[in-house]
Amino acid sequence: MAQQFFIPSKIITGKNALEAAGDRIGSMGKKPLIVCGPNVLKIGVTKKIVVELEKRGISYAIYSDITGEPTDEMIDGGAEIYKKESCDFLIGVGGGSSLDAIKAIALKAVCGGEMSDYMGVSVEEKLPPMAAIPTTAGTGSEATQFTIITDTKNDVKMLLKGESFMPDLAVIDPAFTFTAPPGVTASTGLDALTHAIEAYTSKKAQPLTDIFAVSAVRRIFKNLPAAYEDGKNSSAREEMSLAALEAGIAFNNASVTIVHGMSRPIGALFHVPHGTSNAILLYPCLKYVADGAVDRFAVLGRETGAASDEDNDAAAAEKFIEAVQELCRKCGIGKPDVYGIKEEEFLKAVPKMADDAVASGSPANTRKEVKKEDIIRIYQSLW
């Protein structure tokens, strides 16, 4: 069966990647809207982009109101600035929130309407050029045709998708991740791990996605603890940046499964960072679905060294899932109450969250059949 495989038109990685990408960025249009959060603006990463633009005589506008994971209201504000300033391309710099935001702002600026109008459809409209410059190693949004936007009216995290959302340029400079604090390093790194595991065990996996997914899992197991413990470890930071990119490429083409389907409703209702809500769910979800893809979980066990060649598939798969739990523990991941979630409120929200998880479509990509009742039981087991 024929399969498609999408990656950004241009990827530039490594030390001084931004400077190397300067001419490419300068050729994307006449005036960009630089989209970031207030912290990224404060620490000076945005200034480095401005320097490259000014070298080439390119004017710009800045929208720095991406405070946390993007909402439809933030997108409306960005689109308004984009049009008011007569911009013709976008540069996203920051974590996954800023990178997701440029995709939605581009869509809103060109096509109008509400963000919720695009949920469940494939976005194919021609959008302005986009450059994505991550400052965390996790979301992989620089290499995906997806964006996650919260619908504030309905408390739903919407997964919007379409080939038009694929950035034209991805600039991966690991030096930009050095300022990420341990909690962000853990959350984003475990998000990348979730992307890679789910891409490899998805029904939509293909040979090319397998290559990227397995490589990402190996890199993360080897380097995330070091990056978490010592944010200035340049080797670990570089490896994690590559792993996040690999995982993004993998799930962009193979999609995600049960963990992401269940994670988004937690984020929407309880405002837990996306990578953290993934990490909370990783162990119980993988334990439940493992028997649907024993051979694949076994491969990951052997590739990471959690299992040996002497282990049969069932044992290797189990050892891998236990190793995932241990990695989450090393990175400080706790139960939901650690993040301010009250048990009574969480359990009351379970039916809605289960409905939203199923409606997202992600659990259907799991190699084991997942029903709403299964999702409810997993949510309840978190306590």
C-alpha cells in the first residue's frame, strides 16, 4: 500500500543554526510576525532573530502574548496584529505553544472564522510561509502538520490538522534549550518520548516512521535524565533536540494513540502542561494496550537496553514499560494531585474527558481496541 511521508521543506540543525538560516528566513517574505511568549522575549532569544532580520533590512512585528498553551483568544489577537501590521510570513520561537500558534494565526489571518470551524477537517488552504524555531526539546511542532488550540467556550483542546500547517523552515539550535528549567525539560522530553512510542505502536506506523521513532526513543532514554539533572549539559541538550525533531517527524506521519487522546482533556480542564499530562498517563495506558503490540514494545525494550535478546517478547515489552515508569519517576512526575488537581473534581469530569478523548480520534489508532469504558477505567486508576 502506498504511503505518504511529510517533513518541513528545509531543516537546519546544530550550533549556530539560526545564523545559518538567516538568508533562508530573509527570503520568506517582506515582513514577518514574530510569535513568542513573554519569557522568550525577556531572555533574549527573540532579539537574536531580530538581529538576523535587521542585517537584511527586513522590518518585523512581534506578538508575545502566547502565555501557556494557545487558546482561540490568543490566536484571534495574533491574527489581528498580523493583518494590522501588513505581515506576509510568520516566525514562531519558543516552546510548542508558540509554534502551534503560528499555524493557527496563519489560518485565522487568511481564512477567518472561528478555530472550532476547523476541528475535524483537513486544512488545505494556502497559508503564509512559516519558520519554526523551538526553544524546548519536546513537542516536535516544528515538523508537524498539527496544531493544538484550546476552545475556551467549550473547554476542549482541539487538534487541528492539515498539510498547510507544515512549517516551511525548521531551525533546531540546541543552545536555545539551555534556559529551559528542569520541570520544562522533563515535561517536554517526556512529550517527545510519548510521540515516539505512540508513533511506533500506532496502526499508521510505516517503515520510515519506525526509523525516526526508534531512534528518538533511544536518544531520550539515554539523554533525558542528564538534561534534566544538568541543563548545561550540551551533549544531552543536542541529543534531546534531535530526538524531539525525530519524534515530531514520526508522529506527524504515523499519528498518536491513546495517551494523547486522554491527555488533551486533562490539559483543557485542569491546565496541566501537555507533556506532564502525557507523562501521568504513560504507564497506565501502555500497560493496558501492550498486548495489542507486544512485538513492538519488545523492540523498544531491547533497543533501549531495558531488555536483552534473551528475553521473549512478552518479557521485553513488560520491562520496557516498567523502564518508562522509572524514567518518569526520575524526572519528577507525580500523581495528578501534585499538579493541583482535586480528586473529586477530576473524577466528576471523567465522563466528559472520556467523550472528548474518543472524539479526538487518537485512541482509534491504538493497535488494541479501546472503548470509552476502558478510557474511564484508566482515568480512574490515576488515583
